[in-house]
Amino acid sequence: MSNTTVDSVDSAKPESRAIARLEIGMIVGGLAGITFLLPHGLYWGDGGSRFIYLWRLLGEKHLSEEKYSLIGPLFSTPLWQLGLVYQSPEWWCEKYNALVFAIGLFVFYWMLRDHVSRRLLRRFLLLLTFASMFSNHLLFYWGEVFTAVMVGMGTVCLVAKRRGWTAIVLGVANAPATLPAMALLAVERILATRRLRVGLAVVAAVAVVLLEAWIRRGNPFETGYGDDRGPRTIMPFSGRPGLSYPIFFGLLSLLFSFGKGLLFFAPGLFLPVRRRIAGLPGRAGVDLTALYKMWIAFVVGLVLLYSTYWSWSGSTFYGPRYLLFASLPACLALAVRLHRRDSSILTNTITVLALGLSLWVGLNGAVFGDAPARKVCLEPTNFFVFEAPLCYYTPEFSALWVPFIDAPELTVGQQVYLLYGLCVAGYLMTPPLLALTGQLLARAWLLVNGGRRTTPSASVPAAEGRCQLVTSSACADASRRLASLSHDERFDDVER
């Protein structure tokens, strides 16, 4: 049976439609919970500065000359204006990143729905909502969400043969430090498409950054950062400005530290998945492998740049703040591995562990965040001095594990969202756990009964037995193919 036939038959199954509605409902419920149940921090850190810039521009007609870009905040102008009519500008703008994220999920689904398995696509969106660093970022007004979502939407549009460079340019211009990452993405596209004109997108992003600096500061080369640096602490390279951190230590910290490392906050990023993506049954029009390569190229650029930045960690924030974009390829890798399970027990065990850790990253980020870690890691005599050795490198004080040691009291909304998130986590964890348990039991049975002689009828699958009767090599090939497919691939519910 062709792939299209399998998809068409399965799309008509009532249980497939029910599963689709259930999973979409879970995503919508998660977004609603993050938006309306959880407390938000509009004025916290850089996000507060960006909102104040916007307030001064719209309310006082004053254009700030400070360092943070206004491109992302300007897109929240309709929410600010709506706040003058109902509730307040603060009430609406604190929900801005959640709205940007919701739009991003819709674009991902709409662009890929007819080219990728919809079950795979829904799992990807579920993981982004409940098992990534996005859940924490959506509670604030910081600029990383706008950049990550715009670049993500732009790359998805590119693989769907739509215009996507404008979104990428806007997202990168909102965080000029991501220009090297965009350059790597453009190089990957040039090598893949053999089109040098792709480099013009990088030129456009640089032009937008220079234009904003010129309008706001009177000089296209004035970034606003100047001699920006952190306080001098016990860390040997602290107190230096700009890109002064040794890249060796920066890479180790961004990748493997307990409090900021991608290995713990985006474990799916480290799972080998390119062959599985390339082997996915798909339709012409979208190259999911190309999308994954673009995302990885952008992440590599971010890691290389921020590993040399004096504030590589993002300071008082949940996880590696500047590397939020890494959640996209990490969740895609997890979704693909859940969709195409392996016959190896070790491989499936690693997938289950990565999934469990990712779900905790998402739930913990939404409900607890880094507030418990901040309470013990901020130097008591100076609120702005962060004890990096404690919070970055010690597992007991990592934002991931502090709630198990000293959990704060939760609001009713946080309790409700935590219970809801645990239900979604159970839904995502149960199938791979059951499959892994079945593999372990089968392996144990073989070990116990390994010395016994098995009858041909017990050792030969029914399909292979029928092939022997028919003596058809084509039937034998079909049987091996069927046995190698996971349940999701046998009944893939891509609706036309």
C-alpha cells in the first residue's frame, strides 16, 4: 500500500480524529494556562527596559537611545493601544510573548500540515509547549521569544517554498548579536541551493540593525552597549566587557553546566536524528532535513558567539537565556524519535530519559522558573551580584533541581497548571515507556529461555510464514518492511 493510501485510510479512522482533537486541545489548553493562570513578570530585567522604551515612545513621544532593540516591542503596539481601552497596557503586553508563540505554532502547523505526518507535527508542537524553555520565557517581556519564533517561522516558510527571509531578518535585527548565527544559516542555504543571492538577506539584516541605531542614537555604529560589563566576582574572567570570555570555558559552560547547560535544558539537541528525519515518509514540497540543518546551523552560531560574551549565561534567568532557539531543533529531534522508535533498547532508553528531562524543563520553567535558585544564589548584600559558582555549576542550586530542595508556595493557578502539565507529560511518556518495557520483558524472556529449542512456528512470524508458503521474495520484503515500522508509521494519520 502506498504512503498516500495509508494516510488517507487512517485519516478517516474515528480514533485518529479523536486523537488529533485531543492533542490540539492539549496545546490550546497549555497556551491558555500559561497566559491566564501563571503569574507574569513584565518589568523583570531586560524585558522591563524594553517595555519602558515602548511606553515612552507611545505615551511620551520619546525615542529611547538605550541599548535594547525596539523592533520586537513595536509589534506589541496594538496590545498597548488595546490596554488604553480595556484593562491596562501592562495587562496586555505581559501576554505579548505568549501571543507571539501561539502565532508561531499556528504557522508551523499550517505550513507543514500537508507535507509532514500530522501526528509527528502535533507532537512537535506539544513538546515546544510543555517540554522546552519556551514555557518560562512566555511569562516575561524579554526579546528572545520574538527572535526565536520569527527565525523559526521564516525557516519553515523557506522549506515550504514560501518567502521567509523577511521574518528572519526582523527576528535577527531584534537581537543583533544573532547576526553571526544568521550568517551560518545563510551559508548552509547557499551550499544547499547553490544560490549566492541568499547572502543578501544577511546584508538586509545588517542594514536594519544599522538603521535602527542611526535613528535612535544618531550613529549607525553606536550599539548602546559601550563599556557594558558585569561586576567583579570570584569568577576569574568576570568584570570584563564585551566578547572577552574565553571560548573554551564558555563552550563547556553553555553545553554542560548544571545550571545553564544545553545538555540539561535542551537534551533533545544531542540526540542523533538526521537519518530518521531523512527516512520519514513524506510528500514533495518540504525537506524536513533541510529545516533541521538550518536550525542546527543557527544554534551553532549562537553557541559560538555567546560562549565568548561576558554574560554568556544570561545571568538571573532560567537556563541559557540567549539559546532559547535551541528548543526548536531539540523538540523536533525528540518528536521524530518518538515517531520512529528504534529496535535498540539502549537507544529507546536514552530517548525516554531525554523526554522525561525535557518535560521537567518545561513544567519546572512554567511553575517555578529560576525564582527558587535566585533566592539562594543572589549575593545578600548586593541584589545584582549573582553567585555564579553556585547557580551555574552546582547541581543542588541549579534552577532544575532547587524546587526539590526548597520548593516555594504555589498559587492556585500554578497548582492547576502543574497538574494539567503532569497529565500531558503522562500522555507523552506512556507510549515510549510501554514500548521500552515490552522490549525489556522480551529481552529478559530470551535470556531466561535462551537455551531452549523453539519450534519453527514460534520463531517464525506469521507474515514470514505466509511468505514461505507463497515463495514470493516481494512478500518477504514487505514483511521485513512492516516489521521495521513503528506503530505510528503503520497508521500515519496525515489527512489530505
